[in-house]
Amino acid sequence: MIRTLPLLLALVACNKDLQSNEGADSGTSPGESDGTEGSDGGDGGTDGVSPTIVAADGCCYENLSGDSAFFWTVSASVDDPQGADTISNFFEGGLLVYAGDAEVANYYMACQDGQCVGSFNQSEDNIACGNATAYTLKVQVVDDDGNWSTPYEIAGRQSATAACD
């Protein structure tokens, strides 16, 4: 997983515009749902202490530079009532992958200045890009006080680029 850290940090610096969302938070633990989120990831409310995912996007793409490989990538704009600088910089459990209702993988996220990214090679847990629509990505962040955002759900899809256009 550490081998993907340079990619994660590069993606934070190159984060593109994201679609807007009214994601909310409930302070749930990694992978735990409070039952309020839908496909947009939240219920529109806030508890006043947990971080919020403002917008997120993700996809699977083929990296054609060097040895060809398929990667999954997500990026998110986040905020926290105590300030975006209180979002943890690097943590496990920020990127969860589901096949139906079953969690099949759990990856690290990297955050800086309200922008977060996560990425993994499809071969790490056999999460095939060719079967992208069978997966749901759930993104969540944690602040320095241990408060988790509500997971933001992203339907699995393929893209021609890492920018998920």
C-alpha cells in the first residue's frame, strides 16, 4: 500500500473540479452506515462536529504509461466544522469497495487542504475494471478527533483517464 503513496499525493495536488453534492456526516465508524445515505452519500444534515464530503468522484482506468495496468481512483472535496486542516492526512478505511452489500476491500486515503484521494491497482484485491459496474466505492474521511463522515457512495465505472471524465 505504501507504494501507492506517491500516486496519492500527486493526485491531491492535481485534484480536478468535482460534481457538487449535499453529503452529510454522522460520525459513524469506517464502513458503518447510519442508514441515511443514498446514492448521493448523505442526508443533507450535520451533527456539527464530524467532517463532511462536499463532492466526490471515482472510476477505474487503464494507465498506459510504462507497464499497462488498471487502477481505481477517487477524489473528494471535504470540509470539517473545525476547519479542513483538521482532516487526518493519511488514514486507513477512507476508501471502501463493495460488491452488493459485502465489503470486499479497504484502502488508505490521503488528504490535504480539503482535498482527498485514494487509489489502488485492480490486481491488489481482484477488483476488475472490466466488471466496474458490479462495485460501489464508498469514500469517508476522519478528523483529528476521530469523527468519521458519512460514507459517500460512488457507482463503479470505467473511464479513459484518471480524471474520470
